[in-house]
Amino acid sequence: MTKPDNDLIAEVILFSEGFKQAKNLGRKLVSIFNLSKELLTPQQHYDWGLRALKTVLSGCGNLLQLSKKSGNGKSRQ
């Protein structure tokens, strides 16, 4: 079974959420997830898989929409 390309998935989701620098942000978030998986002690409640990554990316999109509505989302996307 092949492993999904988390960088590409993160990039596409962030673009669909409205981020302009989605490639950069996606790569950084995937790196954080990979480092967390490697460096943190293995606990049953830790989930660093694709489902958790998608949840974080969706939350980022929600925060971006909130910041746009409140007028704080200028060019820092």
C-alpha cells in the first residue's frame, strides 16, 4: 500500500481554505506533524496521522475566515 503525499494534501486543503502561501504553510505543518510523531513519547492518545492533519488544516481555514470577517486578515495569509 502506498503512503499518501501529506505535503500535497495539506497544500490543496490550505488553497481551498483561502491561503495564498499554501505550499509553504502545508510543508511546514506536515514537518511539525512528522517531527512530533518522531520526537514525542508514544502515547495512545497522540494521533499524528492524516485525519488529525486534516482537522488542523480545517481549523486553520476557520481561523482565516474569522480573521477576514473581523478585518484582521490583511496580507498575512
